[in-house]
Amino acid sequence: MANDNGDSSLPLAELHLHLEGAIAPAMVRRLAARNGVALPDGLITPDNRFAWQDFTSFLNAYDAASMVLVTADDYAELTADYLTSIAQDGAIYAELTISPDHSARAGIGYEALVEGVAAGIGRASAQTGIEARMIVTCIRHFGAERASKVARMTAAFPHPLVTGFGMAGDERFGRAANFRPAFEIARAAGLGATVHAGEISGASSVADALDLPVTRIGHGVRAIEHPPLVDMLAERGLVLEVCPGSNIALKIFEQMTDHPLDRLRAAGVRVTLNSDDPSFFDTTLKAEYRTARDVFGWSPSTLRAATRTAIEAAFIDDSTRARLLRKLEESSAP
């Protein structure tokens, strides 16, 4: 069956998905009832959407919705549900960003969180064949000391499906260099590294992020405001985890035709397509590929190149990478 992503045979892959951001309003209602969690008034609109107006209110809605996840089984259910849905749309690989700070508020320890998500990955993989890994994220506006604590916790309890470390949260808080100790801990533990930058804050936040030992940048799109920085990203081969639907929903750009996705690609920057927080931004991974096709005129080969870039930049072992690349190549065979 065609998956309507620009090429019915095109495998999809994403590197930037916040797991709690994939929870649908219907699941929030169901888990709230099951777990006895009172939802804030107005969190979900009558037409079954999350209610928020700007970046700050989005963060508040995200935090409120995530509070219904109170057991490892809840995380397993969410993970399996999301991965199965995108696999049905053609996805062969996904990286799930998990936040120990969010789960801890509901009383779920780090190891239980990881085991719950791993169980969900296993279920989805058994059913659909999709591969998935986890990126543990620290929260920037919680401060550098907490970031290092999260990194130490991640390093102390290794898991084969935890392959990356990142930093999300409010880009306007602190300098990236303040968080370098956390990233050095993660790098010493053999984890890949990525950091949010150039979304809410401008090009300077992307330049600032280059002080960290990362190979990828979450968003990074506002680098377009400073052409020499774009050239630097291209020269270094840094990969941008671009989330067009998210950027429009948060009014980083007024309309999709203003989005710099294609200009960055044309300048030689390595770009990937991602859904970020799909339940909050009314998007899907499939929709992001479709946008690249319909708005920016990407051909099937250009869309396929975005999937290849994601697999090449993924935080996976070489044998898994080779297997996924073979799957990508085989999908284009006549």
C-alpha cells in the first residue's frame, strides 16, 4: 500500500522525536483515567487537540500530558504505539528521546524508564521489523549540574538500546560551554551526542552549540540567518535534525514556504526530516516527508537521500547501519 510520502517504496527514518511528545490526546485521557491522574482544565480541546499558544505554554502542556505516564508499562505502551504507527507509514528506523527528569516526577526511576521503552521497542520490532534506539536528554533550563547528573546516571547504567545523549529545553538558558562536562561524560561512555540549538534562539545559539562535542544539532535551522555559519556546518558535515512542522507550529517561521530546509540542503548542509513532538504539532513523520515533496519539490531521490543521511548519522553500531542501508538500497531496486 502506498504510504503517500513522495514515493510509495521510500523507507523513512527519524532522529528527533521526543517520546512524551508522541502521546496522543486520546491516550492521555485513557492513561489519566487508568492511573487516577487529574488533568488540568483546558489541556485538551473539545476537538481532541492539546491547547497551547506559544513556546512557554507548549512546554507547560507537554509537562502536564507527560504526567499520565506513571509506570514503565505506560512508557512501553506509548513506545510500541508510536513505533508501530510510523512503521506502517514506511519507517525503518527511529531514535526516541527520553527524559529521566520527566519520568522522575512521576516516580519512575531511570532504569525502569529505559526498560519500559526497551520493551515497547521490542514489541514494535517484533511486529513490524522497525529498528529503534534511545537518546537520553538533559534539560537545559534545569542547569549544568543537573545535566551532568543525568549524564553520569546514563553512563552508570548502560543499555544496548541507549546509544545517544542530548540536551533539550529552553535554548535561551546559559551558554553551551557550561554543559560541556555532561557531554564529556557521555562521550567517554561511548554515546553519540546531539544538542538543541537554533530553534527559539537565533544563529548565535547554533554557533554556541559548536563548543560541545556533538555530531548533530536538533533543529539548527536559524543558522540560515548567518551565511558563514551555514558554510561552516556544511564544511564540518554536521547533521541538522530538521523539524519543519514543529517550526511552523511554534511560529519560528510564518509559513512553510519561508522555511529554510531547502536552502540549507542546497548550501551543502546535511539535513534530515523529523516530527519532534507530533501530537502537539499535528504532524507525522510521513507528513514531514510529504511537505518536503509538495512544498520544496523534493524528488524521490532527494527524499531518499534524507533517509540515507539519517541512517548514516544515527547512533547505531556499524552492522545495524549496514543492514538499514541495504534495506534502503533494496527498496529502490526495480
